[in-house]
Amino acid sequence: MTLMEVIVVVFVVLLLAVIFLPSRPHPAKRSGLINCINNLKEVGLAYKIWSGDHNDRFPNAVSVTNGGSMELTLAGEVVSTFQVMSNELSTPRILVCEMDAGHVYATNFFGNFTTSNISYFIGVDATDAKPNGLLSGDANLVVNGRSVPPGLLNLATNTASWTKNRHKTTGNVLFCDGSVSMLVPQMGRNSAPGALTNTDRLAIP
């Protein structure tokens, strides 16, 4: 082979490699994804520990007068649920996704602890008896192209997807059994094939 033929062959091989080899995620983005998944697993563990001390019921199913957050969660409020689990969560840092530029870490669960310190929604209908129900997950949701405001979101009547500012238009979801589904594209009514269809209500921070 001539030198020119060798150069052409090498060029073609490199071009094919660029086109067909899967791209690896940027280290920082991969780190952020792992951080978010670990956060949700810690949140799931906190729910399990808390429910073990409250007749296998999560805070959203226990009245405020009995140390839970049921009435507040039904109104779409998120902060109180994490506050009643403060001992089990240990630190509020796990409530902020590393890739979430819109929320900041809190130093404690009281004082100035607000929705600005929370990246994750709460499953209003979450129950230990429904392992595939939604317990928590990334809250940067959109419905019909509009960001979901704080309050209640009913997935029985809405199809929700995620903004691109955390995990590239996908999100992580924590189920009631403690498992985490990574990079879900959509959830709710009329979701795309392979997406998460659920009838749960979510409390959005």
C-alpha cells in the first residue's frame, strides 16, 4: 500500500469509530447522576426506618397530630415530610441533587429549611403496601412544555417529563420498595412506550 492509501484507511477507520462508538458521559455528569441516585436511595431508607416505627406507614399516611405530615402533604406541601424524618435522614444535604443549580444545601432541617433546599418531589399516595408506587424523585418536571409549579400534580390526568437542566430531559424516581429507576423519560397518563405510567399524586417543592 502506498502512503496515501494508508492515510485514507486510517482516516476512514477513525471516522467510523467516531460515528459508531458510544459516547461516554462526561465525568462530572456521571458523578452527578450517581450522587442523585445515592441521595434517593438514602431517602428511601429513611422512609423505611421511619415507617418501621409507625405501623409500616410513611409520614404522608400519618396525621400531623401523631407526628406525621398527612394533612400538609395532601395540600401539596413537601418540607414537613422531610422534617419529620430528620433523624432518619441525618443530613439535609441528601435532599439536593448535585446537578440541580436551582436549589442549595441546607445546614439543618429547621430554621431556614424551605423548598429551596429540596430537589425531590414526594409521593402523596405512597404506601408500603404498593411497592411500585412513587415515593420520591427529581422534581424538575414539565407538563405540556410548562414547568410544574409547587403544589400537587396528579399523574392520573397528566403526562410529566423532565427539564434538561439536570439529567438531560430524564429523571430519577424512587419507588416505595426502595428501588430507584434511573433516567426515566416520562411518567403519568399517556406516557410513551417504556416510560413510567402511574396514577399517583405528587407534591412538588
